[in-house]
Amino acid sequence: MTSRPKPPVVQPGVSSILVNPVQRGNPILSHIRHVAYQFAEIVPDFQVGSTTCVLFLSLKYHRLHPEYIHTRIEKLQSLYGLRILLLLCDVTEHQDYIRDLTRICLINHLTIMVAWTPEEAGVYLFTYKLFEHKPPDLIKERVDNDYTSILRATLTSVKSVNKTDVMTLRTNFGVREYWISLEWYAHRPKSFSNVVHATPEQLLDCPGFGNLKVRRLKEAVDMPFRPQRGSNDASTSTQALAADSLTVAGDSRSAHKGKEQESTSKRKPRDPSPEWPEWTEELEDIESEFEPTATKDPTAAATAD
């Protein structure tokens, strides 16, 4: 038996986008600028890189043929690393359709990009091609090389720790700068070291730090960089230690409050208010005046005489 020849593999050009012939006549082709495009027999609709492909879908067409996108995704299999669904929103009622397509993309590991006009869709296509070999430095967060910026970027990577918390930690656990002999000197920065080795009780004393934030910070600094055998046990023990420390801190605070209440209860009771006999006698006289007088029986009075 003679083996079938393998289909030719189309290599993308240096700066060209490969287009599936089924997309001939698509209006977004007229909006591709700064790069060239050529038609080729490829599985996706557009190939904007050696490992990047694009499937094009119009919501108007999707409403008439909802099974079309499933067929196209099935043909892709796992040929590309970055798979994009370029969705053209050309209908008025689009919320439910976009929600369903987003779910489909999440299940099939696709990135959905919604364009509202053909011009916007063309911009997405040639932008992907222009940035094919560009490093991600343009969209990365830029961190200065000074100590304060590095400390801020490191501590804010912990969930629920913001920039204000970083300044609070640096103020409470940092080393202040000082002047000597008209020259500026400073200690070696030890803010991060002091924060790492701080106890949960010390962290709880900082404004804005509660039990949850302290627990997350201690878990982040105590977690090993490399996973080891029994790492689950280690993380569990670390969480247990942090929880125990927080419990001890809470118990110490409650004990302190209990002592305050106990000292308050042991205070000497206040002397009772003095009685005023003169005022009491006057009240009795006033009450006696308002009491109804008993009617005297004349017969009884005569008998008494």
C-alpha cells in the first residue's frame, strides 16, 4: 500500500496574515492595515502567528446556525497554543448570546474578543500580527528599583494587602533615617525582615490589620518556595500555627478586657444620696392636706357627749 502524501504545511510569511478562503469577501479584510494577508488552506479562519489562530463569528449568523461554532472548534483540536474567537456583535439583543459563547470559550480554552464594528475587528487582527514577537513588557507593571517600590510590589501581591497597609508596616517595623555630621546616613533597610519575623500579635496591633489579613500575610511568608513531599501537611500545619497564634492573640485581648472589667467591678461603690428630713416632713404635710377627710356621724358625736 502506498502511503498518502502529507498535506502541505503553509508557513506564515514574515508580516502576513493567513486567511482561509471561506472568508473571501469578509468586510473586515478591507480594514486590515500595516500588514499584508494571503489566502491559504488552513483550519482556522485567520492565522496571525505560528501558534496563534482566530475563528471569526458573526452573531447574526450564530443565531441562524448555532451548531456552526461547535464544528469549527472541534476541527481545531489542539493545533494552536493561543486560540481566539473574534466575535462581531451585529445584533441588538446580544447579552444571552455573548454569555453562552463565553461559557463555550472557557470550556474549550479559547479567548473571546468582541468587536462592535468590522473596523474594530480588523484592528484586532493586524494588532495580533504586529505584536507577535513583541515581549510583554509593555503591559507589565513597571516597578522602580528603589527599596520602597520593591517592598510595595512584594507585599501588595498578598491578597487584601494594599499600599496603605504597606506604609503602615514600614512605619511600624522599619528603621528610620537620621542625619549625622551634616551627611546623610541610613541603616540597612530591615522593614521586610521585620515584617516577615513579626508575630501575629504584633501585626494585629497595626491599624487596618485584622485576623484574616494577618493570616494571609503569615501564610504567604511562611509558605515554602518549592513544593516538597508532604507539602499539604506542611501548609496545613502552617495554617494551624497561624490560626493558633491568632487565637492566642484573641484570647490575650479578651483576657485584657476581662481584667479591665474585673478592676471596674472592684471599685468602691458610690455613697448613697443624703436624706433631707426637712424636705421629707414638708412632703408629708402636703400629702396629708390632699387626703380626703372622714365625714363625722352626728349620732355618734351625740352619743359620745
